[in-house]
Amino acid sequence: MDEALLVSSLYNIFYYSAVVLVPPLLLATIIAFIVGLFQAVTQIQEQTLPQTIKIMVIGFMLIAFGHALTAPLYTASDQIFSSFHEFYK
């Protein structure tokens, strides 16, 4: 087993997983701040408003940009599974 190949593959998977996760989390944080600020200014005490808006925005983002976000992760996973026999020599 080539340890450098294994480490490189794991690094790619972790990196591409972060690429998939960071944009929706960053967008959710920004939306939560804006909605929280709006609620503080208008004194709206609705608890479910931020979660509903965040779910809708993140869902739209994943529908619109999901393929572009997950394509590198899919390619790296496909590469690992196609070269799986090289890990156990």
C-alpha cells in the first residue's frame, strides 16, 4: 500500500467536502445575521422565521449550484473507488 497515495486521496476528500459545506454554511450565517438584525430592529419575536428563511435559501442554493459544488467530490470519490485495488498491494 502506497501511503502517500492514501494520504493524498484522504486530503482530496476532506478538501472537496469542505468545498461543498462551506458556501451553504457561510450563506446561512449571513442570512441569520441579516434576519436577526431585521428582527431586532422591527421587534418581531417569531422564533421560526430565521430557520424557515435559512432552509429556503440553502435549498435554493443547493438546487441552483449543487452540481457545481459536488462535481469535484464526485470525481475524487470515483477516482478512489476506481483505484481501490492499489491501496491493498
